[in-house]
Amino acid sequence: MNIRTGDNVKVIAGREKGKSGKVTQVFPKEGRLVVEHLNVRTRHLPARGSSKGQRVEFSAPLAAANVLLVCPKCSTPTRTGRVALADGKKVRVCKKCKEQFA
């Protein structure tokens, strides 16, 4: 998976299609990720002791296949490639403008 925490992504499929946001969590083994303020779900918590019951909203994970990374230079959703630098380090690059991702 070429998406990391802190990347900006755009959703290309599903209920949240067309929306974009920042990645807050990544689950590589499951192939899922959490995007800030997208795919919001509500969990109802019961009353415990003297506290009242409440509703908690949280961002649920999305499938990583349903998002594309947004290039910081050309500002378009794009696929990514990997290129080896002269020192042997591999970096992610934009397929459209060949700019390196941080």
C-alpha cells in the first residue's frame, strides 16, 4: 500500500465519492485506511453508573482501493510509482508529473 498517515487522498468510489481529506490511520494488513471526517459512523454507548448514555461519532475505515493519492505539486488525484534514488533509497513519485512525495 503506497498511502501513509498524513497523506491527502480523494475518494474515487463508494458513498463518499468525490470527497477528499487527510489520512489519520492506515491498516496495511487489512488494506484499509481512515480519512479525517469521512465515512462517519455513530456508536451508541449505554449509561454506566451515574453517567448518561451518549452517541459517539467516529470515522470508519475505507478500502484503500477506493482512494487515490493527491499530488502536492499538480493537485490532482494520481497513481503512484516507486523510483530508486542514487543512494539506493526508494521514494514514491507521481505518475503524472514525476514529483516525489514527502
